[in-house]
Amino acid sequence: MAKVLMKGNEAIAEAAILAGCRFFFGYPITPQNQIPEYMSKRMPKVGGCFLQAESEVSAINMVYGAAGAGARVMTSSSSPGISLKQEGISYAVGAELPLVVVNMVRGGPGLGSIQPAQSDYFQATRGGGHGDYRLICFAPANVQEAVDLMGKAFDLADQYRNPVMMLGDGMLGQIMEPVEMPQPRKEALPAKKWAAGQPGRSERAIINSLYIDPAACEEHNNDLTKKYKVIEENEVMVENIDTEGADIIVVAYGTMARVCMRAAREAKEKLGLKVGIVRPITVWPYPYKAVYEAAVQPSVKAVVSIEMSCGQMVDDVRIAVNGAKPVSFYGRTGGVVPTVKDILNYLSGIKEGK
Amino acid sequence: MASVKFNEEMCKGCGLCVTFCPKQILRMAPVRINAKGYHPAECIDLEKCIGCASCARMCPDVVITVER
Amino acid sequence: MAVVFQKTSMLTDAPFHYCPGCTHGIIHRLVAEVLDELGVGETAIGVAPVGCAVFAYNYFNCDMMEAAHGRAPACATGAKRVHPDKVVFTYQGDGDLASIGAAEIVHAAARGEKITTIFVNNAIYGMTGGQMAPTSLPGQITTTSPYGRNTEVCGFPVNMSEMLSQLNGPAYIERVSVHDVKNVVRAKQAIKKAFQAQIDGKGFSMVEVLSTCPTNWGMTPQEALKWLEENMIPQFPLGVYKEV
């Protein structure tokens, strides 16, 4: 299939439709508006449903209802809107509902800015709402990768009966890139006999997250934890870029990883510094093993987490490295993306032992 | 001829059936208690029952079956 | 002898957890009987609220979802859009519907969402122990209005049926009560009309049912019915507010 030039938000929306998603409930917020706009155009053409809700809170609860009724369903938003959706996401986790949430992160806290940021990392990787839970969380670095991961996001949501988050940022949403769209899903969507309104079932369906007996609630949590263990063992995705024999290991994801890739090339040319990059593609489950193995190579002097935040993923990098090598952080935030020059300055400082 | 039957174990002893019985033939059992610890409703003069089902319609716990 | 009255199979065998004399049980029965009589019970999807009726999914013998506080209309919207051929209903209390879920109910109604809402108004938060509700009456004593609801400080009761009837989306809105046999019979007729409006594809329908909370009102069940009749009905007049 030939490549087409598409905006990230639109490409993600189309990829969701190609993956069999036929229900979208959303609410406008910059910088993700092209997702609901695209869905409003396309869904009626493919026999699907687009509905603009009265709020993000309502949108995620519509998603909850549709997922509970057995549909392949998604919503999208950006940071302040994602905060509002946390209630519904927590309930969906509790009721074990498969759904996909796209977060095109912008600067925070509060209303913040509308420019790209990675400051929702804690929220995305630690659950986000109340209760003990995790979301499978993809952090694509370009439009093609986002498109390729959309189908997988829905499939894993179904497989594990857990919400999945696509963690992008304003850059990924707004950038236009050539992209090859996948073939439309041909196979039937998985049957969901546990869902409401499904045929061929002996018992009635109950979609619920309430376990009033503490022992039952603990057991439910233990079951969720077991599920998360399986996900941790099977679903980690990571890319290693020139990490073998590197002097410095940079850990970066999403848009930030792209800037770091260019910086790594220039570091070699201009500073004679061999910079390897570990790029988590899933930020939960986190590629602790890959980060550790890259870090403990004898050649490696330092490990740096580079982020569009005040330092959030660096906590995971420290957990991964576990004291084996010095770990530091560089980042800018609030919608400011570190430039190649910013990163080179920081790396040369490390080289000089600052 | 009518009959009114109480699923006694479901009764919470609220007495709404007694209040709304037009023939005043229901009461809360004065001594007997059910497993929930309530004095359940009972009919003291079935002969007078007209099978109107007022008791059943006001019962919040769907305790009562009425035949006529 | 013929059976005049028996428990409908649309209610499960689970005993209601409601307090003695609480009229939630009557309203549950009416909804279940209507679903059965309309022949839609087997395929209906119900949405339970947060509040006293949080366990409604244990009682209605059909597919059920438990929604977050106030979000039942949004949840029902999602389910209805997936299954437009099935009857979808919410069962919500006054705190759930008229306070935290005010946005969800207003917009579900405005969209003419083809769902039916059973709105149980007992002028208090029952489950959490008797706090002031959006529908508490002026002067009503609750655990968070211990000196009586002071309208200078916390405003006035919200009349949801009147409010929602101003919108174009609703097809049927009626307020009923269950304080005596006659009104219970009327309440059932209203619930049936509301579900029929959904089945006919006319739009959103809601029945507001005035209900008691003997425990948190601090009354016997009999006193509570009388209090409802004498105090709630003047604030919340019964009747059909919208019929398309």
C-alpha cells in the first residue's frame, strides 16, 4: 500500500477504524481535536457511532457503557481531559472492560499549555485514578508507529480485559508524516460473552466494580495483580539504538526519543561521544531489563533520562539501573521540547564530569 | 374466597401491609420472629380476605402472594 | 383459585438490602413487572447508580451495569448506542441524578437518548447516612443541614421533571408517588408509558418517583408515607410533564 501524508491525530483515528473500532465518544480539547473531528466524519460512513459528549467525564462513561455492552470502543483527550477521565478509567479497570484511551499530552499542571509535553508519565504509568491498577501504555515515537500500535492496543485491551492508553503528545498529534496504513481488519472481533446484550449466554451479565466484602475486594485485586504480572512478562516493547559499547545511555520515549536520536548522531560527530538510546515503546510495562542491561555494560559511564517533563521517567530508570551506574535527568517542560543543542550541551557536561 | 401467603423469611416487619389492608385482618406476629429478627406479617382472619392485593402492592420486599 | 399477585420473575431471589419500609422495593417491583409485561425483560440492559440502589444489579433479572456516581445516563448511552434494539434503563436516586449527575441526565435528555430513567427522589442521601440532597426541602433537617435546610445558604430543591421537560429531547416525563395503593398503581402505569416511549423510538423518557427514607427521616414507615404526601408533593407536584 502506498504511503499517504497524514496528521498524527487523523492517522491514529483512521488506524482505529481499520482495527475495527466502531464507537467513539469524545470531547474537544487541544491538541487532539482532529481525532474526534475525523471520527465524526468517518464513523457514519463505516456504520459506526461518533458522539460528542457533554464532558470528558461523560465521554469516558459512555465508553464504559459501550465496552460493557461488548463494543470495540475508544476515546481520546489531552492532559486536563485525561485527568477528568480517570474516574471512568478506574471503574473500567475494576469492571475489567477493554477500551482504548489516547492521551495527546500537553503542558501542565492545571490548564498548563497546549504544546507537547511528557508530564503525564506518572499518571499514565502508575494507574492514574484511585485503586491498585495499571494501564498497558504505548508511547509511539512517530505517526507510523502510532498507527501500527493502534490495532495491537485494541487487541491487548480485549485479551487482558483492561484499558490501554496510547500516550502521545501534542507533537505526535499535530505532525504530518508519510504513513502506510494497515489493511482493514478482516477477522471477526473476539466474542465477548461476559458483556451485556450478547447472545448465547446462560447467565446474565453484570458489569461491576463494587466488591463490598473486603475479602472479595482483595481477591479481585489479587486477580488483577496476577493479570498485570502476565502483562509484565509478555508485553514489554523497547528499541535499543546503538547501545552496544556506548559511553552514555540515554533513555527517552516518544517525541523526546526522536530528538535524542539526532543528538546521539551529532554527539558522535562533534563530541566523539558514543551515545546509545534505550527507547521504551511500552512505558508500562516498563522495559526495566533492557535499561539495566544497557546500563551495566562496562563501557557505560552514565545513564541519562531525557524527558519533556521535570523528571518523571527517571524514577523508573533509577529502579532499572538500581545503583549500578550514575543516573541523571535532563528535561524541559511546560510545552517546551528540548532541542538537539540543549541535549548536546547536557551530554558534553557529563563527558566533562560535571 | 381468597388467600394471602407470606414469604416470611423475606419480611422486614415494616407493617405497611397491615396499614393498607382495607379489612384490617393483618398484623405483625406478636411473638414469632424470622431469621432476620423481625416479627413477620401474618393474616389473622383469612375468611375476610377479599384478595385485593393492597398488602402486596405496598410491600417493599415482595413478600406476599395473593390468590382469589 | 387464580393468582392475583405474585413476585415477577424479572426480580431475582436476592432479598433487597433496603431498610424496612423503604419504598425502593416497591419501585423495583414496578420496574421489573413492567419489563416483564412489555416482553422486553430478557434482553433489557439496566444501569445501577451509586447510592442506596447501588446493588440494583443484584435484583433486576437482566443484564446490568454498575455506573460511577451520577454517570448512569452516560453509561446507558454507550450501551444503547451499541444495542439500539434493546431496552436500556437507568435507576437513579436524587443525589446521583440531580446533583453529581446533573450534567449527564440533562444531556442524555437533551439528546433524546432512547433510554428510560427511573428517578427515585426521597429528598435525602440515604446510603451515606442522611445528608442533604439537591431535593431536600427548605427547612428539612439532615445530617449536613442539622438546623434545617437554609435556603439563604444552600439554595432550593431542584425540580428535575419540570427542568427536563423544557428540553426538546424527552418524549415522556412524569412525576408519581408510591405513598398509597392508588399511587403505586399510577406509578406503574407511568413506568410502562415511559418504557413504551423508548420501545417506540420516541426519545428519552423519565419517571420521577417520590419515595421515602424512614431511617434517615427518623420516622416509622407509616409516618414517612404521610410526610411524603404532606411535604414532598407540594414541592414536587405529581403529573405528566412531557408527553410527545
